[in-house]
Amino acid sequence: MLLATAGAAQLALAQAREIDQRSRYTAAMDQTFTQYIGSRIPHTAYSFGTQASVPWAENGYAIRSLADLRASFNPLEDFTGAITINGELQVYSAAFNAPDHRLGTDRLGLWANLPGGAWTVRVGSQPDSRLGWPLNGTPIAWNRIPAALLPYAAEWRVGQFVALQNFGIYYVAEIQPGVSVRLAPLQGSPATGEFLYNLIAFLPVDSATSIAPIDRSSTVLRFSPGALSPTIRVGHRVAATTTDTLVRNAADVFVTAIDHAAGIVQLNRALPLDPIAAGRRFVFYPRITAGQVWSKRQWDITAPSAFLAVEFDIVLFEGLSPAFESMGISNAEGFARADASHPDAPFGAWPALWAYSADDGDRTKLRDTSEMDFMELWVSPNSGMKLFSTANIGGTPAWNRTTGGYSLSGNGRNLVPASMAGAHKVAVVYTAQKTYHYLDDVLIRVEAFRWTSEAPIQIGMNMAMGSIQRGFAANLNFPFRPEHFQRAHLDIKGVRIWHRAR
């Protein structure tokens, strides 16, 4: 009886604390975004499309052409430039172009493209618990290779990247045809235990270890004679690995000449890296391009009393069946069924709406940057099109909306529909050092967040296309074949911004 009474008291105390925390963090939780904004006039608004009209706002812009786009937006973010992070596969151009930035009658499409047309991932799975793959670097016997992969074994080469679902990224360290293959881990992927059951993906990504140091002026990479796979070609993009991630690859660095026999690779420009000793593993893969835009206009939210609200009117993967869902595919048969039913599913697509520190001319402010994420969406066999995130960098989740109401332990994406394909409105309010995140007018997340940068905010929209960094590769977040680029685009119909500096 005493235990029951004590338990009830603890429960009542926990509920009281929860109510108190909700009252402190979530004053607007019962309102839609439309109700919250009310009749406020936008400070800035953009409409996109060849037939766009000037939107109602203090500063309204109709973006009807690439020239209009250049007048109001930059193709690269102020501070980060052409850097791609998180092992992302795509490169962003320093100029707007029609393939990556396409204007329709009522929208701007940010597309991912495969200029060379070559990108094929071979997929299999290991369904037999007796045939696990050792991850400690010992050879994997040929009889442990899934039947779905054996027809392509002749394509395998030393240095090729292999993604193991839910485990990480590896490379082929040794092949003895008909006998065994040996994998080595990259970026801290597991190096003990066994890999079982899940999907195995051999990617069109090659690597080799350098035998000579490089510095910031180096445009030549040197490898052991014969160490470069014949699949590495002129035009392939180049990056370098570290223990935990791919080095951020600034600008479009690619192969301009290659001598496979001598092990020499000529680059179009130097990699933006600090001096690197011999022994670094470099990565080569087909060039992928994609579109992004960053606002030239900036908004100051450095004061604690600053207010910012942003609403995006977007369309995702138009033409794809809204019923598309591939959550939890873990075997070759399941992947084949999903692939057959949706051959143009945008696997690897990674559209994002976000904000970052802007360059307002005072370079001393580079010492601190902030990031506010309005939307990120990953499309992969692991998650289908449900992995929707609104987390800020440096933020602390206060409340998430779940199917059971608001929760400290839930996640905002629990209320995301089975597929994010189609038209949506994504919005965020930043006020009193908190962000309120909305999807289709419904509040799904509240986060304690302070804009720590001394610089103002700049708003960006982009389409990334997969990653070969450990965590994303384990989620199989990359395209599998050229058809997956056909619907990999983010369409923006309009953006509205409300702002008060103090």
C-alpha cells in the first residue's frame, strides 16, 4: 500500500513538472501556423515560376527567370561556398544553370543530375544466419556471398566501397576470385562481430591510398603503380577520407587526366586540404550535380527579442505515387519488389530547407556560425519517404508532437504521412529563443534554440543526392541507378518571411 501511494505521488509530481515545462515552452502549441501569424504582413516574399506574380509583402519578388534568380539569390552559401558536407555525393555549381535550376510556370525546381549517366549499385542480402560476414578484416568465403551478388562478382575491384545496411561503409581490401573477398572498415564502421540479414550494396565508388604527400597547391595525386581501378575515369569527382567522415570537398574537384599503370592522377584544381602525409585514402566516383539557392537578403536575429517566421510552399517528387513507402526493406527480394513497383523512386534524394550564418561584410564574425533546420528529408530503403527532420544544430528538443499528443521523448516525424510526396507547407517561428516547427499548418516540434552567431541569417533551399559517410551509408541513403534521378527534385512555389530585429 505504501509503495502504491509513493508511486502515485511520483507520478503526480512527474505530471506536474510536465505541465510546467509545457507552459514554459509551448505557449502557441494549440494554434496552427496560420492562426499564429494572423494578419501580419510579410517582410519579404518570393514567388517562383515563369508566370509568377509579385507576392503581397513589404518586399515582394517574382522570380520568373534565371536572371531574376541571380538578382535575389546566390547559388552558394556565403560562408560555406561550394563545400559539401556529410559525405554528400553532389557538387553545387557556382552559377545557376538550367539542368539544376528549372523554372516551371508556377515553381522553381532544384534538381539532382547525373551528367555522365553512369551510376549502378549492386544489391544483395545475407539471409542465412550461418553465413554471416566477419567484420574484423578476415576473408569472407565465396560460399557466404549472396546469390543475388554472384553474377556481378567479376565487377568487384580492390578499393571499391561497400555499404552494409545498419552497419556502415567499407571498402574491398582484397579479392581472390572464387575463393574469398575481404572488407576493411571506413570512418569508424564496426570492425568486430558479424554482418547478417540486411542489404549489401556495392557502390560505383572507388578508392586508393596515396604514396606521396600533398599540400594546398597540389594538383597531382600519386598512388602505387597499378593501384588505381580502371573504372576511375576522367571527370570523376575526388574527395579524401578521414577516420570519421569524408573530408569536406570544396568546389568541383575532379580528374582531368589519369595514368592507371603509373598510378598518377591529375586534378583540375588543388583539393582545399591542409598538408596531408602519404597514406591517405582518396575517393573517386561519377560526378553528380544538384541545385541550391541562398537568399541575398539577410535578417538580423541576434537580439534576444528578435522574431522570425518563414513559410515554404513546396512540392516534393511530383508524379511519384503518394503511396510509395519502403520502410524497413532489409533483403534483396524486398528491394526488388519496391524497385519494380516504383522504378523511378528518388532513392538518395535529400531535399532541405534551412538557414545559416550570412556574410554581412564583417569577416570577424566568421568565428561563430549558427544553423537552423526547417526541413530535411531522406529517401532510402531504410526509411522510405518518412524520415523528416526539423532539428536545429545546437538546439534542445522541448516538445514533439506524436500520435499520442505532445511528448518529450517522441519525435516530430511520427505525424508525418506515409509518404512526403506531393504538395506541403513547411514553416518555422523563431521567438524568445525557441523554434516552433510546422508541417502543413500543424505544429510538430518545439525546440529551445539560441542564434549564437553574431552574423545575420541567410535562408537556403537545396537538393542533395545521397552520402557515403558512415551513418548515411548505413541507412542506404544514396541513389541505386540512373532512373532514381528522374524524380529527385525539390519544387519551390513560394517563400514568405516575417521579421522583427528587436
